[in-house]
Amino acid sequence: MNRTTSERHHEEALTHIVGGVNSPSRSYKAVGGGSPTVMARAKGAYFYDVDGNKYIDYLAAYGPIITGHAHPHITKALTTAAENGLLYGTPTEHEIKFAKMLKEAIPSMDKVRFTNSGTEAVMTTIRVARAYTGRTKMMKFAGCYHGHSDLVLVAAGSGPATLGTPDSAGVPKTIAEEVITVPFNDPAAFKEAMDLWGSEIAGILVEPIVGNFGMVEPNPGFLETVHTLAKEHGVLIIYDEVITAFRFHYGAASTLLGLKPDLTALGKIIGGGLPIGAYGGKKEVMDQVAPNGPAYQAGTMAGNPASIQTGIACLELLSQPGVYEELDRLGKRLEEGILESAKKHHVTITINRIKGALSIYFTGVNVENYDQAEASDGEMFAKFFRLMLDQGINLAPSKYEAWFVTTAHTDEDIDVTLQAVDRAFEQMNE
Ligand code: PMP
């Protein structure tokens, strides 16, 4: 596959944009380096790069594009929004409608507030939890990503008794020390950490179904334990549903799991492809936020008419009957086909799949936590990634990122993808 124009563009980008990319995960660093594919156009399930190559896309822009690229219903909403003025700095009817739609779908939210990104949404839930409880420490699970604000760029200390260390230059040690990190799906470690720190913790950040070390479901009873112990210690539960909301059904993972967090952070899908974030929760907690309460959060672009209207359009599409059943059916076809090829070519993999979201780990063990995901073979993944790219299948360039099936994918796309997987596994074993 000729990618010379991509390579030339990337060379140029390197002198003007740090790393040649506007988000580090877009670089191919995690898959052995080289020029990332520079895309020119996207439509439905397909990408077209600057060299004229076509790809079936499973990146879905790291999750938001669940209805496929340039869906006419969303494009129309954006055009209408643009014609009526892109930014007001005043309340709009649309944001009230959208807030009601989100509340209806996610009943644990009595009130919401819109932001511009998932990072902002999560960052603010932390402030709100601290304001509400008067405590400063936070807890999170190892390997989960909650955006790039200081407090959540923290690596785990070794064992529940230790405080975090900065995971990024520029994050003060004193901030990292406010964070306790525990392994996902480990109720004993969670209990130990809560026994030690529970009375000092304001909130615990939870990806209720993990999307950031591949897709990982909570083991039965794990989140129930988290809720029970958090309640006992007066710790607020914050579900980070930036990836999971509207991913598996018309609602959040919390509604799917039958659990009620105190706060929820949203993003990605709810913007239909435009920048967005939102957070919401119990009335008495949300009333901490200005102008009602003392916790400050604001945004010139927050609740902008374009993101709100593309978000509404996206949810309208997702509320149609059969949408999630179809994503599940296509996801299942992928899972079964990939497993069959792996068996045929003696490639050891584990697949975690929830409906249309799946991840392949090159490992022989079940993946229930970050350590297991980390131990999966990154070199095998890098080989696989490149063999798929060369056959016109665009995956995220990281062993930790999921594949996302969209409503634009067809059975034929799945067939083509599975043929590519089969050839990739065949070559990996040569
Ligand atoms: N939380 C989770 C669970 C995420 O996956 C992400 C982004 N991948 C974020 C927060 C941050 O969202 P954004 O990139 O919109 O700031």
C-alpha cells in the first residue's frame, strides 16, 4: 500500500505540531513508530487517506462515531446549527431539551452541566465531590484513564497502602499523593484501601465497564462491593462513562448494571462527533456547582449550539429500535470469526467483547485487570496492527484501545475484515 503522501505530510507536521499529532495516542509510537496515516475524508464505515487508500474504520475516533462518519442526520443538525449561529454565550432551548434527554436515559442524574470534553467533565466531578464532602483524597483504579487533568495522571503506588506518584512531568508530587490507586476487580485490595483511607476520600472514579485497557467488565459483585464500602465511608461514587454511555444500550453502563452513582461524567458519543462533555448527578451534590453553590466551573464554549444539536441528533439515531442488537450481532460475528482464525493459525489471543466494542489481547489468560492487559504481547499486537492497516483495516494503534463497530458497518465489511484477520494471523505465524 502506497503511503508516501501520508509520510510526507507527517514529516512536515513534525516541524509544526508537537510530535506531528494533536493527541499522543494518534502517533504510532506504541506500535513501533513511523508515520501515522493522514486521513483526508471519512464517510460511513470508511476512511480515505491522503494517498487515496480506503480503510474500514474501527477506531471510530476513539469512540464517538457510533453512527459512522458523516451521518446525514448529524450533518443536517450541524448545518442547521451553523446557519443559526454557532455560539451565543446565552442559554438555548436545545440545551434544555438535551439535558432532559440525558436525564431520562440516565436516571441517576437529577441535574447536568455541559462541558467541552470528557477531561473537563471528570475534572469537575472531582472538584464537586471534594466540595460536597470537604475531603481532598481521591481513589481510582489502575489502568483506567480519566482525561489529562493533573489529579488523574497518577500512577499506582505499590499496594493499597501507598499513595500515587506523578505519571506525567508537570504533575506535582503533592497532587499525586492525593490519589490512591487500586486494581480493578479486586475486592480485597479495595477493602484494604478503604479501611486505610476511606475517611479521607472525597470520591472514587470508576469506569464501570473499563474501556481503557481494552474492554473489561466488572466481575459479578465487584461494583456492588465498591458501592457498599463507599457508602459506609461517606465516599462519593463517580462513574466515568465517557466511553460507556450510549455504547451498549440507550443509557449508561450504570443503568445497564442497575447501579446508581452519585455523579456521572459523559463525553464522546453524546456529542455526535463534536467536542463535548457533561457531568451530572444527585441534586444535592450538583447544587455545589456555581452559580448555586461554591464549586466553580465554567466555559465559553460549554453547551455550544452545534455540539448540543449534533448530540441530540446522535441520540435520536441511537434511540431507534434494533440499533444495539445490530451492533451486538456484528460484534459477535467479529469475535467468533477472529477466534476461529486464531485457532486455525495457532495464534494465542483473548477477546473481551461487550456488544459492538471489543478488544483483542495477545495473551493466553483472561483479562480482568490492568496487569493482565499490560502483560499481553505488544509486539504481536504491533505486527497485527500493521498487517491489518496494509489490508485496509484501520484499528487504534495501541494494544489497549478497543475496536468499535458502528451502525454504518455491514456484514460485507465484517467479511472483508475477517479475511484480513485470517491473512494477518497466517503471516504472523510464518
Ligand atoms: N474518561 C474516559 C473513560 C476516557 O476514555 C476519556 C478519553 N479517552 C476521557 C475521560 C477524556 O475525554 P476527552 O478526551 O474528551 O477529554
